[in-house]
Amino acid sequence: MKNELMTEKLTGAQKVAIFLMWLGEEEAGQIFSYFTDDEISEIAGCMTEMKSISSELLLHVLNEFSNDYHDCSKMIADGNAFFNNAIEKSVSKERAEKIYSALHKKKRGMPFSCLRQVKPEILSDLVKGEHPQTIALILAHLDSNAAADALVRLPADIQADVAMRIANIAYVPPELIDEIDRILQSEIARAGSAGIGNIDGLSTLAEILNKVDRNTEENIFTVFDEEAQEKANVVRQLMFVFEDILKTDSKGMREILKNIETRELIFALKTASGEMKEKVFASLSQRAAEMLREDMEVVGAVRLSEVEAAQRNIVRIARELESEGKIIIGSSKEDIFV
């Protein structure tokens, strides 16, 4: 956005930003409390880029709010300072930090965008000489499909190390991301925008591992189980959720149902999707399905914690059956049949 704004090209958010800056920090702060975080972020993005607002532009905006406005003069304002002062007076510190973070991401763009069009084999060659921590940081900011392709192509002896570092990522200074991004852009240019570093490392790793081949997954978990068993368990849970059992064929579903108790199944189905319930009923005999429906109607309210515990146990059973080769759970990975 340019500092010299055109009257006919003003967006709604820009008009609101100008009007609030004219009102002053105290009044703007009170009005901010009625906006959602997304609305505040959009308005803030406009405010922080405004340095000078002409009298003509200000009058145009004010006339939309009141036809009785007469005396306006040129307003010079530091939009960034105005927004910071106004937001601190209107919302809690925690909410303000979220808004600042969202605004920062919006202004800076997506991290490592220069890698989006890079082929997986080139990407892996580009990063494999880097320190495992740097590789982890890069992969954690990529689309999970691209990250999975790159992880598979890394040397086997560093795959688990990189995966471990992804799982441990929490906050990364944006300046560090900027520096790595700048270096990568230079390397890509020779060969022919970063956001705030709040990352859920465990969830990111789970998404990546969901898309790698089984050998890579097992190689990584072998090391994880030895060095970070608790995190390994969390990643396994994130990789496979209750609704993923839908990917099992009818034979596999019947095998799972044989290994769980009816009461546990009833609890687990409390929050299940209609599709999941129908698949369970279809895998039972007509009589068993009718009895299950009747039992589900009789059971009253159940604690959510009990429902989640039942679902986790069924997921555990399904994973055990899969590891024993008794069932196959479909996924986006490339399955090999022999």
C-alpha cells in the first residue's frame, strides 16, 4: 500500500482506519473492543502503513459517517504508534500479542516461499549440507507434502535427528528465519517471507510422517523410542486419530471390532461422525448392529474425557493390529504389496 491513498480506491478497512485515527486513541481503543481479532488485524494492517492523510481524503471518509462535518485539516499521524497505543488500551495483553502476531505474519508473508516451486530432489540437495537444526526449521515451515518428500531424501543417519528437532521446535526468532530465508534465496539464485516462529513441532512432525514411506517412519521412531519415548507416543497419537479407522476396509473393521468391548465402542461413537457410525454398523451382523443402536440410545451423558479415552484405546488396538499385519489402514503413503 502506498502512503498516498486515492479516494476512489479506499477499501472499507482503510476508511475505518482513517476514521479511528481521527477519533483519537482513547475512543479508538473503546471501539476496538467490539471488533473480532481478524477485523482488528485487517484494520491494523492499514493503520501501520499510513504516514500522511490529506484533508481531502479525511473529509471524504468523514462525510460517509456524517454529513455535518465541516472543519477538517490535514492530519499527520504515525499509524504504527497510534495502533500500538490504542490496542494496549482496549484489549488484554494476551489478545494483543495474538493480534500483533497475526499482523506480523500478514505483513511479512509466508516463510521460505522461495522453496515452493523447488523440486523435492533439488530441495533435499539444497538443505542436506546444512546443520540438522537448520533443516528442521526449514521443513517445519514447508507444506507437509514437500517436507515429507525432502525428509525421505535425506541421508538415513540424520532423518531421526531432524525429526527430533522438528518435534522440539516451539518459538523461533523471526530474525533467524529471515537470515536463513535470505541465504536460501541467494543459493537458489546461484543455482539457477518469513513469519513469526510459533510452531507446533509435534503436530508438524506428525503431518510429515503421515506422508513418508513406512521404512522412513520406522527408522525415525526407532531413535525416538530410545531417546524421547513420551514425544514418540504423542506423535503417534497425532499421526492417527479415531476417524482414520474409516480408511480400514470392511474386513479390517471387523477385526478391530472383535478386539474391543461393547461399552468402550459405545463411548467412542458418542462424538463419532455419521460416516464412522454407519461403517461400524455395516461391519456387524444385523442383530448385533440393532443391539448396538439400542445400547447407544440407553446410555446417557458421558464425560468427554471417557469418550476420548475410549477412542485412544481403540486407536491403540488398531495400530497394534496393523503392526501385526492383521489389518491395513489406508493412507496417503505409497503402499507396497508383495
